[in-house]
Amino acid sequence: MADSPSYPPPGDPIGAQPGPQTCVRHPDRVTGLRCTRCDRPACPDCLREAAVGSQCVDCVDQGRRTVRRARTVAGAESADRRPVVTWALIALNVAMFLLTAVQAGSLGQNQFSPVFYDLVLWPVRVVVLDEWWRMLGSGFLHYGPAHLALNMLALYVLGRQLEPVFGKLRFAAVYLLSLLGGSVAVYLFGALDSGVAGASGAVYGLMGALLVGALGRRITAAGPVVGVIGLNLVLSFTLTNISLLGHLGGLAIGAAVTAGLLFAPARNRNAYQAAAVVGAFLLLVALALVRTAQLV
């Protein structure tokens, strides 16, 4: 009688068995887990939770590079909505006011500070002594706490709406160019012997930016924006000690630069936007130089 064939004991596997699997990033770690995307073995430290299962860190990084990030109408990333530049500008204005108040020994008469005197926009000193820094520095000075509070409140309200749409760099460009636009308007058409200071030109530039965005790209409701700008213009014409030229100059430049940012073609948008910003800056410089040539 022939011998009966031998079988493996119950429970033992039949056939050749693979060796233990190790993590593709850590060969010294045995693992029974796999990436649901590439199916490679990975240890728990190399896996990240996904919508379905877990993915290895390599697949997660590749996915981040290939996914197109959402952007606003101005080209800024939609994910970052923190008004960092707005808060930084408010902090800088408040710090400058406190410095001048301490130097002058008075909150209400802080214009008698040495720093205030060195930065306030006196067109005659720009002409005679070439003190061009006053064009920018005067925009961070304020006559008393009420002047500061009104401008900072407006900056906070406008900045919270505009900075997330423009992004930090574009928003800062609109603000600073509007500030310079107000100063250049005062230099072109204002009295040579009057001192002008305040962030109003920059704030009005943000109003112009919001108006362009509301009317052209539906950033916000157009009606309230037009009403707020109209009210501020009426106050500029009726109240005393208000630099109407600075307001109008900032409003015009802010609106013009914003139009260049929002209506730039999608293709090569960054290049067109950079050209709009640089072009506005060069225009302001040219106007200031022409005015200087007329006065000297």
C-alpha cells in the first residue's frame, strides 16, 4: 500500500511567504500599514489622515504641489485673510503719536515735538532744503488724539475688507501710494508755508480702492461705499483744518492703482500689476519734480 501524502499542520500557510514589510522611509521599522494612494508600506509616523484612509508624507507633499490654490480677484491667496498689514500700520501710527506726545509733553499739542517738526509736510522746506522724506513721513503724524482715532478707525474698517482681497503686498502698495498721492497733491496745489500731516490721504485712497472694487468687481455693496465716500467728501469741504487736497489726491491715486490691480489680465497678472504700481510711483515723482522746477 502506498504511503499517504503528508500535509502541513492545520493553520500553517501553504506556499512561499513574503518576509516582513518595512517602511519605505524607515527601513528599520516593520509595519503592516500602507499608503492608500501609492500602496507603499509606511510606518505610523509617515502616514497622514486623508479623506479616505491614510497617505504617506510623500503623497501628501505631492498633492499640495499639484492642487491649485484658490485666489481672489486681485490674485491673492484666499486662505490667508488676516489683516496683518492693517494692524502693523495702525501700530506704527499709534507709536509715532505716542512718541511725539511724549516729546512735546502733551497729548493735545504733540505737534510741538522735534520728530513732528522734522517730518511734517512743509512744501517750502521740500523745495529749499530737498527734504523729500516729509512726503512719506507726514502720513504717520497726527494732530492730537481725535485726529489719530478717526483715521485709525477708518483704516481698521477699510483694511479688514481690502487686505484679504488684495493680499499683504498689494494692500501695502495701495496704502503707501495713496499716502504719497495726497502729499504730492498738497505739494502741487497747496500753500507753501502750511504744515500738513495725517493718514487721511492714505485712508481716502483705501476708500477709492473700495469704490473701484465695489463698482467693478463686486467686492462689496456699492451703495454704502458711495455713501460713505460722499459723506467724507462733504466733511472735507465743510470742516476747517482739513486738507482737502490731500484727501482728493489720495482718493484719485488709490482708485487708479486699484483699477490696475483688479483689471489686470489673468495671464501675466503679476507683471501687469507691478507695472501699474511702478507707473503710479513714477508719475507722482515726475509731478513733484515738475512742481519743484516751477518753484526754484
